[in-house]
Amino acid sequence: MFAVIETGGKQYKVQKDDVIFVEKLAAEKDASVTFKVLALNGDGGLKVGTPYLEGASVMGKVLKNGKSPKITVLTYKAKKNEKRKIGHRQPYTKVQIESISAGA
């Protein structure tokens, strides 16, 4: 059984016990989170919501909040003596999928 969930403006295909990295959530470590389900594939075949499936839910447990490795961004404008070097670390939340329920 798998589900397609939405969080942080992105969609993820998940199964039970998957570990995914999503955009930062407002949840502490070991907290339980619920995701909106867009599609569900199980014993009854594929079910697709419009846009979400009513009654279906995916529960996950927050394993960690962190930041990804730093990337360096360089900007340069020719003939203007203009240069800039900045770094960025994207915050993320590491989530383990605990259960997928189809609901009613």
C-alpha cells in the first residue's frame, strides 16, 4: 500500500516505515504529524481525491529538525565591479511514516 501526500507545497509517494525529508514543520522531535492524502493505492485499487481523499490520513513521527549542507551562491555582473558570495542552508524535517489509513 502506498499513498501520495502533500506537505510544504510538494508531493511525496510514501509507504509504511519510509523516512522522508520534508520542508520544515512546526513540530518538535518525537511529535506526531498528520499529512493530507491526495491518492491512495491499496487492496481496493487506486483512489484519487479531488483534491484530497476524505477520511484518509497518513501519520508520521518527527525524527529530527535540521539544516541541509551549505550551498554557495555567487553573483557577478560584468564590467560593473559587482560581486557577491553568500551561503544558504535549507531547513528540513526528517519524518518516519508510521501508518497509512484509508478511512471510511
